[in-house]
Amino acid sequence: REPPASFCTLEAAVGLDETPSAVALSNSFGKVLLGHDDGLVLLIELSRAPAEVDAMHLHNPHHATITALAFSDSLQLYMSASMDHTIQIRDFGHRLVHTLRVSHPPYAVAFVDEGGNLAVSQGPNMRHFSNEFMFS
């Protein structure tokens, strides 16, 4: 069975040269985050035509493998987590909002509500961070 005409793979849309270590999708804003082993984060803004990429934004916020990525569409934020024991939160303009330094590498991250509270998995441990750290 053939996919619909409007369907394309991300690889076809952006020509990936390597396999990302983490991926996240914004449901509301047509954005995709790709994390890589070298700490690079690629933010792709997909146009209405899925085969076209409107803009690509690269930044290298980390010094080790990206382990997890997440969006908060309601706050227009995204975060990247890395084996370098940091979690960086940025706004959709790519400005750094906050950096969390954690004791163990974060393996999964999520915005748990529209207030900016976070859940972070560090192996067998799950931690909750209040949004107060971001807005203080």
C-alpha cells in the first residue's frame, strides 16, 4: 500500500547523514528536534508541504550525546538532555532559558503540564522539577 501523497519521511525532507540519538515532534507548530551523538541539536521547521524544509537551526549546546528531547507547545519551549549531565531549556527563538545540571545522565525528559514542570528519568530514578527554577 502506498502512503498518501502528502506523506514523506523525515529523511526525505532533510537528507539526514546520520542516525539521530533522540527525536521530538511539536504537535502544534510543525517543528522536529533531532539530537546527535556529538551534542548537536537540529531544529527543523516543516512547511505546509512536507517535502520542503522552511528553516533549519543548528546549535551545539552539549558536550556529549543527546539522550532526550521534548517540546512544550503551550509555553513555546523545548529542552534537550545529554550524557554531559545537563538539561537545557530554550524558547522557540532558540534563546537559552535555563540549564539544569543533574547528578546522573538524564535518559528521558518531559514537560508534564502547561506550567513548565518537568519529569526527568535518570536510570531507575524519576525526578520532578518545579517550574520555579526557570522563572525565579
